Amino acid sequence: MTTLQTQLPDQLFQQAQYLVQQGWMANIDELIAEAMRRYLESHREAMTEQFIKEDVDWGLHGQD
């Protein structure tokens, strides 16, 4: 498990706290992990495409 330290806008943190208080998540850590998982899943195709383009560009042109 990795520990992160970050800064959030106050309003975003308040919304997260509200969801925890309402029982949607057990705690803020669980909410943030779930939000990151969903973000990464929803952007996986775009990220994969970008990585492939970067690899092809590197293969064609090289970089030092």
C-alpha cells in the first residue's frame, strides 16, 4: 500500500466528507481510491493510445 499526500480544493473535500458521512464510502481513503480507479478505467483507452504513439515516435525518431 502506498501513502499519498495531496491538496484538494476545500469544496471538493467537503463533498467527499459528505459522501462518507452519508455512508456511501467507509472513509476518505476508500473514496479517493475508488475515484482514482474509475478515472483510470475510463481513460485507459486514451492513455494506451498515447503510450503507443509515444513509442512509435521514439522508434522512428529516437530520443536521448
